[in-house]
Amino acid sequence: MLKFNFSVTTRDGQRVENIQIHGKDLPDAERKLRQMYRDCEVLQYKTIDPDKRIAQSADIEDVLSLIAKDS
């Protein structure tokens, strides 16, 4: 399943960015978006690559072990 990132303007004029929605394709994701934000205007969207993984952030123990190795 693909993931889409939307930026919209609501019917009240509020700008909402970084709305991430899963969908089988763009029309499916946009349908789900419009269920949450009725009568919104889509300003932009992009497909998020599902194969690209975000690197895991380091915890304090990892940082301390790196510092200890330098000393």
C-alpha cells in the first residue's frame, strides 16, 4: 500500500500540511482525505516511497559508547 503526503486548505481557510494517508492509489488516498477534510482544496501532494526507511535515531547509550571510544 502506498503512502501519500498532502497539504490542504480547509473550507475555513486553515492551511494543514503533512497529512499522511495510506491508499492503494492517489484517488483512494484523496477519498480518505476528503472524509476527514470535507470541501478542502488540495494544495500539493507527493507519494512517499515505501521502500525508503528512516534511519533509526541513536539513543543515549549509543552516544555515550561513541564518546567513550574516542577517549
